[in-house]
Amino acid sequence: MSSSLEQAISDSVRQYLATLEGEERAENLHALIIGECERLLIQQALYYNQNNQSHAALWLGITRNTLKKKMLEYGLYEAPLQSLPSKKRGR
């Protein structure tokens, strides 16, 4: 894993966990975080491959059938193609 990806994930998880302080602890945290990461990764794979499921599946290293199953699981069949919002720099 590249150090920048590892750092981004670490920062995001740390920031999310900080929002839980003082509140009831989240249950099933592993499934929550992995599921959200997987949904966003699939969404981006579809976006960068112009919604071509075969190419997106290849890009992700999974079969097209697995991709379709996960798209159904995450409700991505109805979702419009969109990229993640980029952070504004230098402002």
C-alpha cells in the first residue's frame, strides 16, 4: 500500500473515531468502515470506466458477477456516475 493511501485511510478513520467520543460506541465498526470504503471504491471504478462494468471489474480485480452483486448490495445501479468531491487546495 502506498504511504499516501495509508495516511489518507489512517487520517479518515482517526477523524471518524474522534466524532464518536462522548457518544455510545459504534458497533460492528469493521463492517461499517470496510463497507463504506468498498462502496466508494466501486463507485469510483464505475465512474473512471464510464460505467463499463467489465472494465470496472477488471480494474478492481473482481469478476463482473461479483461487481454486479456488490452494485445491488450498495444500491449503485440507480446512482448517477459521479466522482468523489475533490478538496479545494490553497484556500
